[in-house]
Amino acid sequence: MDDQNKNLILATVLSMMVIVVWLVLFPPEDPSLNQPPAQTASSGAQVDGDLALTPPSAEDPNLVDATATRDVALESTERLDIATPRLTGSISLVGGRIDAIAMTRYREELAEDSPDVTLLSPAGGPEAYYALYGWSPTGDLGLEDVPGANTDWQVESGDTLSPDAPITLVWDNGAGLTFRREISVDEDYMFTITQSVQNDTEAAVQLRPYGIVARHGLPDDLENFFISHEGVVRVADGTLNQIGYNDIPDLDFIARERANAEVLDVAEEGWIGFADKYWMRTLDTGEEHPFRSDFS
């Protein structure tokens, strides 16, 4: 071995020693310590002066203990079952959240006794991941006048959601406004939410509908591999926008949202959601009209 090869080996060993000592003295910060309790992707009609969209967090005192198991979280609220050729699960009547969905044709592992892949899980349990819909009050209305994350909805029609049987939830605010939410599902994976308000007061009211996909924490199999995007994905008027989960804390703080967020006014059409390694959960307005798209 000549002197040049000896010097190269010595330089490599010394470099590795420097790296090891540096990592020991200055270990990298755990990225999970900087993650917000929930990341959200939402869409809603454009209305000037409306309230910020803030989904319930796992620390909400009205929800069950965040350390509870998924089964305990499911049992803590009254529910309506979901049964389709590809999905199974339930809808919580508290908030009307779609928060318990599993895929009947995909398993977590190859073994026949492996659990079905879970797409959505209830707030208050581990790895909460759910879809939430509602109304933001404007004008003379307050938060108490519209259904929120912890509103107890009543079943007006239906008992099990299936492709042939939609369900309708209803809530009366006691002040002349009756809110209805019809939920339908196709034979694949598409849910359709139709919200309406019956105004029996003598005055005009101003509201704006919204939809939110919220998740608490990060996916267990997060890889941040450059060929596979994991994080927020959004299309606005034909333009694709993506941001990784680890980049969300670096967004600018927006006081209106009370969080680090990115807000975009969409002129006609678009959708927004979260893309993971294998699956994606998104919101689509379903029609061409202006709306506000944001994530935080």
C-alpha cells in the first residue's frame, strides 16, 4: 500500500471520527418535538370577515383522554355504521365527524389475519385523523348559533350509510335555524356531503360552509423519500402545490388562522388534502365556484 492510499484511509477515518463526536456532543433535535398537535387541510366559501377555521385538538376537554385507545375513543360517542363494498367504519354523531374508516380490501401486512388498513381514526384516540364539516358564522351570528366540533347531531333519516342508503343528520340551534347534513357514499371511496340551513327567523343570516381534514401527529412510516411526496397536496385552478409534513412548521404565522399556515383563494376549482406513502385523503368542493383553500 503506497503513502497516497494510506493518507486517504487515514483522512476517511478521521472524518468519520469527527462526525461521530459531533453527533454525540450535538445530537439532532427530535423533529416530533416541533410538530403541532394537529395539521389541517381545509376548504371553505370565500366570505369577508369570517372566523378562522380551527378543528378540535386532542387536548380539547370536551373530547376523551388523548391517551385512550382507539376502541375507547370510538365507544365514547354515539355512532352510525358505514358499510360499502370497499369500506367499513362509522360516523360520530358528536360533530358529525367521519372519523372511523378502514379498507376491507387492503391489509396492513400480507398475513390473512392482519388488520385492515385504517384510513381515519377518532379524535381523542391515538393517531387521530378525521374529516369535519360545518359552518362559520358571520354578521350577527356567533359560534353558539352554528354547529361545531362537539355538537350533538340527531339522526333524521337512515341508520347505516351505504351506497344505496344515504343518511341525514339534523341540529336545531333553538333560535330559528335548522341545520341538515346529508352524507352519501359511492361503491368505492367517495363521500358526498350536502349541507343546508333552514331559516325560520325573520332576518337574513350570513354563514359560510367549510370542510376540514385534520390529522394529529405524523405517519409511522414517514420516509421523506424524494420520489414519493408525503404531506399536503393541493390543486388550485389547475396548479399543483405540495409541501412536506416537516416543512409545515416553517410556514408563516397567520393571525387569522392562529397557526403557521398557507392560505390561497381559488377562483374556480380545486381540491386539498394529505398524501401519505400509500394513501391520500382529500377534500373536493365538487363544483366550480370560488373558495378559500388553506393548510396549517
